[in-house]
Amino acid sequence: MTTRAPIVIAPSLLSADFARLGEQVAGVVDAGADWIHLDVMDNHYVPNLTVGPMVCEAIRPYASGAMLDVHLMCEPVDALVPLFAKAGAGLISFHPEATRHVDRTLQVIRDHGCQAGLVFNPATPLHWLDHTIDKLDLVMLMSVNPGFGGQNFIASTLPKLRSVRARLDAYEREHRRSIRLEVDGGVKPDNIALIAAAGADTFVAGSAVFGSKSWRDTIATLRAAALAARA
């Protein structure tokens, strides 16, 4: 028997107004966001440059206790983990291709008191889960190629989601421990039902939220559609 984790909506700050970042974090949490997703890009692993631990630390007081979901699109990874943990990250995810020792990096994250996630790009095979699943709190599937916000959802993510969902459910039945399944990229009100039906329970939405007229209405619509799809 498996349980479905509560739906989590995690707006990505990549689409926020960086000139008013604290205000935007406070506003989106007040509008119903569960987590705040922080995309950390290094212009090396991905072709963009965003924020570091100082920004994570600066926004923490505005998050009102909402978990800071830090997505490291950087290489190498290990040296950044303690900096983001100290800055207030609750969960730190990284790409297996970006570290020489995936198991070691997962342990570094856990040793610093954070939940650990592993991120799969659209073309990244799932075999990385074979020997790491015991140390994971979250699996994230990228439904766009990482680097820039506002991209369209890649439809081939759906069968990949179903495959991971089956694997996580089997793991939960055997070990009595659930692992979240997050999707990042192109999540919008008109496709979140398909994504949820494929097995996701945690949804990163950037432009869909921050680009809307009413963050509260958009977050409520996203949540309702996801809940209805898996009812």
C-alpha cells in the first residue's frame, strides 16, 4: 500500500522580479506557495548565471517558514552544499552528471541537515537511481532542458514520470518510506493535470505563477487541477 504525498506548489524565483525579490517571496508565500524553488546556475553546467548562497540567506526571512528548495545546476557540487545549508536551504537537489561521486554528494547534503534530491534532465537515464534511492528524499525530472525559464513542457517527460512513479511506489511498499516526485519546467494550469496523473506530487511553476495577474488564483488553480487528476 502506498500513500500519495500532499501536493506541493513550488514557484521558481527564476521568473520573479529580482529587483523586489524579498517582497516577491513574501507575496507568493502569502498567495499559497508551499515551497520556494531557487534555481542556482553557474554558466558552466548550464548556459546561464543566477544566484548564490547570499541570495538564499537574504530571502529566508521573507519565506515565512516555507521550505527553500535549492536546485543546484552547477559543477562541482560538494563545496556549495554547506554554504546553502547554512543559508537556509531545506532541500538541496543536484544533477548526477555534475559530481564525480553521487553517493558522496548525497551524504554531504544529509550530513548538513538538508533533504536530498537527484535531478534528471530530459535525456538523462534513470539508472542513477539503482544505487542511490536509499539516500533520496526527492526525485526531480526536468521537463525542459535546464538553463532558462519560460520553456515549453517536453511531452516525453510523461512516460518517464510514470516509470519513476512505479519505482518509487515499489520502494515505498518495501521500505515504508515515501520519496517525493518533482517536475520542473513548463508546468502550467493547462498541463498540470496530465503531469499529476503521471505521478508527480511536487510542481515547480515559474512563469505560470509570477507571470499571472493573480498569484493566489493561479496557485489555487494549479493545486485543484493536480488534486483532481489523481483523485
